[in-house]
Amino acid sequence: MLTALLSDIHGNLEALNACLGHASGRGAKRFAFLGDFVGYGADARAVVDTVARYAAEGAVVLKGNHDEAIEQGGGYFNEASRASLEWARETLTGDQKAFLTALPLIIREGDVCYVHASAVAPHRWDYIDSPAAAKRCADAAGTSYAFCGHVHDQVLYFENAKGRMSEFRPFPGTAIPVRSHRRWVAIVGSVGQPRDRNPAAAYALFDLGGQRLTFFRVPYDATAAADKIRRCGLPGSLAYRVEMGI
Amino acid sequence: MRTATPGPMSTMREELRSGGVIGGYHLGQCIHQGGTGSIYRASAPADNDPGFPIVLKAPYLGRGESAIGIIGLEMEQMILARLDGAHVPHFVAAGDVRASPYVVMEWIDGESLAKTMTHAPLAPEEVARIGAALADAIHSIHCQDVIHLDIKPENFLLRPTGEAVLLDFGFARHARYPDLLAEEKEFAAGSAAYVSPEQLQHDRSDPRSDLFALGVLLYELATGAQPFGQPETLTGMRDRLWRRPAPPRALNLDVPPWLQEIVLRCLEPAADARYQSAAHIAFDLRHPEQVALSGRASETQPLGVMAQAGRWWRQRRRDVALAPSTRSAGGRVPVIMVAVDTEHPDDDRHPALQAATRQLVSLYPELRLMCISVVRAAPLGEGSDELDTRTGRHLEHKMRLRHWVEPLGFPPSRVSLHVIEGANAGGTLLDLARANHVDLIVLGAPGASERALAWWRSVASNVTANARCSVHVVRVPERRTEMEPDSA
């Protein structure tokens, strides 16, 4: 069965819809949303509604640090993202905030672990930015597969014969054999705010039975998403980042 | 899901024998016992018959065995399953790496190159014929994003048809898959006699490593000796980072200069100084008369101590200056074929074709340009004039071809000129393109002589429709005066 892995949507409805359509067209039957539904983008409400609808149908949904900041207030966000979180806090309904508050930080299902940041201490929001950090995450997850977001670039870490992790930059569209006797930590990339100078939305498809993982980049109407950010009075830098993929 | 299979390892070892059954496959005769595993003829379950003979390959297992056998099998399962074509065995099935590691593939009817090698030195024509077949096989996997990294006689089979088949992808690397061997430094190098300088420096990402190993094979076929011997230590192997081996002609004077040129170019320590594509090696081996000879081509003595010391010193400096970033472009190094009509040297399409060729070749830092002229066969028994004889006509057209390509300012090592007689220009171009791994054909749109014909009968349309590569059709823009009157 194919599972779509989507993370860091950040209020970008156009990007989310493009990825959901892309995944369904390729036969995805399950969906896992790895957190950060709000912040940066202009469609916090519509994105949370979409995710809640999938959750009702059995999708995996996790909390990200931006989602947590809606209830707790954000300490270490920069000015633009603080402004966008403030705006989201005012925009979201009580039900929507309650939905975000109730989300879990980590879910293990059989041989798969889903988490927004790292399985080591999900509430600390550590970045998996090195093979050593990936190794700690895999150890804490205790599963063959750990699927994460938080870092916006797509990376696949894999265990070598000595039990250490190596880093691999995946090629979009190539199905990578990921045999379960090794441990794998996949950073699936950001749907709503990619930062590698390519504005196309990022997500991944996991085939548990076939033990294959495919990373994708999906082009979408980034200009429309950026225009919405400008129209609702959020900092222009956020619109620019979406358009440019930075 | 982790599936606990009780005692899979012990079961596996018992079954790995003639008469045993693994994954439903009945094992027949053992045809190979290597350092890390063995290969058996096998028969498939009736409901799963691939329709051709097969073998099953399994690594040795257990505490005493090196992990390389099992990782190698995992790599082979991943990579062989993605490879196509006549130069690799068809992949059939694979067993779970943990519970029952094996891979089932097509059995190839052929003779091992190791056996051929026992007859070396071979005649130069034979070296060229076999070498071109080996280069074809390497080119075929390189085009599929795979580097073999363990090219040696034992890993080539030669089919009765002359085609070469590459075996054992346990050390191989697929450019779009994680490299499970990347950090296994003690395993990452291939076999001592054939391993490339890059692999000795722990770089497994350069396709030109396979071209170095091919150079060792060519050397061995031509002389019966290995250029760097069989060093047993890493220091011994690192010699090849700078040392130029004795020229083949120092060991066997029958080796012609063109073959020596090809072999020594393959064996350059710096990958940038080697051939950049296996297709170019195949081309040179098939067209000895087109090989541009440098000074090393006719040497018959090994380099003196001072010259070798100079190479050692330059290699040290290269290491410092270039570190790991000079990796091959990875992009394709194309063979481009341009069809030139030398029977009509005044045709107004020539400047346009030259301009287009100049533009296209400027896109690549390295390439091979084949200039072809297909001329009509000389009428039999006509005239005694030099120009009318077959050789005379051939020479005349070759001169026109050289005159055509000269303004492009290419070094002779990158250009080859071919005048071919044939009534069917399109078919001739297509055959040549196929035989020489051509990536792009450049030719003119139908000219005055063809304009009366329907487009589909022209050479350009035939080539465009039937080529296996890209085709660039060059048209001379119509002059304004010829435009429809009411469009002004």
C-alpha cells in the first residue's frame, strides 16, 4: 500500500492540493501529515480543515512546532514567522485550535515511526541535519523506517554496515529500494515552503509492501499562494520566499 | 515489518548445494565458487518459469564470512533489477537479504574473458574486436546510470555472437540510489590489478574508473602482461596514481601505435586525461585509421626515472590542487554525427549546417564528431582518369569533408571523417549511428534535389523517423523576397 508523506505545509493550500492530487493520481491510499500546518502561509484555516478531513478518514496527523506555537506562543521564531503565527492565531476557529492542540508528537505503527522533528525528544524540535542526528533519531525510533519533516530539504539517511548513518540526496521520481533490514531516516521535504531555490512542492510516497520510497517535486501555482500572503497583510518576505523557493 | 525467521542462516547453508532448493528454485550444477559466494545452474518452479535458462547466486553466510558478500548481494539485487539490454543478464528474482539472500538471473551462454586472456597476447585486430565489444557493454550500463567498479576478466562473458556481457554488480554503483558501499573503505576498491586511481582515493562516483580498468584489460590482451602487476599492498596499488606503465610496444612490438595510443590514454592517472566515454573507445577500436596519434603511440621504452619522478611530482600537486571536486561532469559525453553532402559542395545548406554544428558542439566540453558523406557508388568500368577510379573518388570526397569541418577548428583527436558508398543514404546513416553509439545526428532538411519529393521520402524524414537517438534537422531560412506577397 502506498502512503503519502507530507510535511511542513505552512498554510499553503495550493501546494497541499497539488501534492494530494499528485499522490492520489499515483495510487496513494494512506496519508501521513507530519506537522507544521500553519505559519508563513495565508491559508491556515483551509489547510487545517483539509488535514482534519483526512484525519477523520484515518490519516496519520502529527503536531509540528508551528502548530504548538498557536497554543503556547512562539519564543524562538523570527519576526516574519511570529507575525504569521499571530495572524493564524487570530484567524483559526476554536475547533481548529483544539484540533491542533490535541495532535500527538510521535506515532509508531509496526516498523514505521512518524515524527515532525526527531524521535529522540519530539518536544525539543531538534533538527536532523547530520548523519549523527539521524542515527540518534533511528535509535530512538526503534523502527526500520523513521519519516520526519522540520528540515525543509529532502534527504534520505541510511544505515551502513557499521551501523552508522550515511546521507543521500534523492533524485525526484526515482523509486529507491529501502529494504527493512537496514534502518532509514527520511526527511520528506516541505510541501508549502521549499528552501532549495526550487519553488516546487516536496513530498514522498512510501510503498511498505514493495519496500520502496520515492521523493517527488510537484509544480503548483506558487504565484497565487504568494499573492494571498500579500493580500492578507503578512510580511512580503514570506510571499517572496514561496515564489522563489528560498 | 521485521519478520522473524527461525534459524534462516543454517537452513540456507544446508540448501546451498546441488540438489538443494532455495526460494522454490532447484539447484543444479555449481558453476562458480568465488571468494564471497557461489553460483548454481537452477530451474524455476513451473508456475514461475522465465522462459530462459537461469542461475542462482548466493553468498556464503556465517560468522567467519565477510560482510561484503551480503552487502554485495544487496547491491546486485538493487542494481541488476534496474538494468536492461543485451550486455547484462536478465534479472529474475531476489530473496530477502536477511532470511534467504540470493539472486536469480539469466544464464549466459558464453566464454569467460578470463579464458580468452590465457591466450594473450592476441593479434591487434582481435584485441580491437574484443575490446570494442567490452566497451559497448560498459557504455550500455553507463547510459543506465550504473558504474561497475569491478571490471576484470572474470566479470565478462563473450557470447558466441561476439557481444560482451557484464557480470557481478556487487561492487557497482547506481547514480540515483544510495551507495551502500560508500563508507566501507576496506571494501570499496575492486581488484588489485584493475582498480582505478579514483577508487583507491575512495571515490566511487566516476564512470571513468571503468575506462581505466578497460585500459588494463586491453593492455593485458595486447601484451599478455598486466600494466601494474598484481600488487598485494595498498602502497603497491597507489603506484598507478602517477606511474606510466611500460608502453605495450616495449613488451610486444606487434602492438601497432594506434592500439598503444588507445591503451595508454585509458590508463592516464588523471581521469580528465583519459577517454571520457566508453563509446569513444569503442569508436577508436573500430576505426584504427582515425586514431590521432601522440608521441606516446610509438614509444618502445618505459619512461626514464626522471620522467616518472616528474609524473609523481605532478600527481602530488594535482592532489593538492584538485582534491575531490574535479569529478567527471557525469553528464553525457556525446558522439555527434553530421551528414555532409560532399557531392554538392556549393549547396546553400552547407553554411547553415556548419553554423548549427558549431553551436551544438559548443554545448559540450568533450565530444566526438563523426563527419559522414554518403556518396553514390562509382559506375563500374567508367573512365581511367584518377578522379573516376574508386580510390580517387573516395579521396576527393574525404578532402571535401576535411575542408568542410576545418573551419570549426576541432583538434583531430575529436573528429573523424568517413566517406561511404551507398545508394540509400538514410539507411547508411542509421546503421552507422547505431554501430557507433551516436547520441545526435545533424543533417540538412531536404534540398533542391529532394524538394520535388514528398517529405516522407527524403533522407531527413527517414532518419528522423527511424533513428534511435535525437536528430537535428537544419533548414536554411527562406529569404524575405521569397515570402508570400500578402504577408508583408
